[in-house]
Amino acid sequence: MENLFTDEWFMKEAFKEAQKAYEEGEVPVGAVVVLDNKIIGKGHNLTERLHDVTAHAEMQAITAAANFLGAKYLTECKLYVTLEPCNMCAGAIYWAQLGELVIGAPDTKRGFMATGHQLLHPKTLVKTGIMEAPCAQLIKDFFKQLR
């Protein structure tokens, strides 16, 4: 039997969160945290609504997952995020000791990979390019709309 819960399936769930952000006038980034093929945390950017520069999608999803588990370490979890995390979020991913990070589109201007994978916990696996085109297009559309 084929596994329905693929990286693409979970990235689509993160993309739904990004679409919520888009509709709310937030930079459209979405994230979900998964444990044993179950979403235990999700979030989208809330920086404008909360007037909080730390209210990124990844931070929202990590906090929700930690609250769900009642634990601060997410070593058995996967984080799916539509846009490459910034350095701040990479730091949170490090401290949460996430097992795997799955990225949709790269962020060549503010993404953590410009400074290298050393920002992540050494055991965190990284996978890129899942639904890259639609994730990138949503960001492009958002900023095109602003101009």
C-alpha cells in the first residue's frame, strides 16, 4: 500500500498556512511540525498582526508542537516550511533539536543557508526543493502585489 503521507502531502499543508498568511497581508510563509505522520504544530507568519518580528511561521509551529508534546525537544519531528528559514528560525530549529527540516523554496536574500548548515543541530537532516515552484511563486506574487 502506498504511503499517502509524503513530503509533498505535508508541504501542501504548510502551503495552506502560507496562503492564510497571504490573505492576512503577512509575508506568505507557512510551516507544520509532524510526528509519526501527524501534524502536531502549525503556523504562518503573524509579524504584522502581532507587531512582533519573532512571530515567524516556524516559531509558531515549533511552539505549538512543543506545547502539544509538553517537551522542548523535537528530535523525532519534521518541520516543513514553505520558505528557507532565516537565521533566527534556524537558531530555534537548532535549540528544538528537530530531526528533519524540509524546505520548499530557497530564500537567497535572508535564508540561513548563506551562512551554512552549522546553524542547525548536527543531527538535523535537511531536504530542499519540495514544491519549490508554487512556494516561490506565492512569495513573488505577494511582493509584486505590494509594489
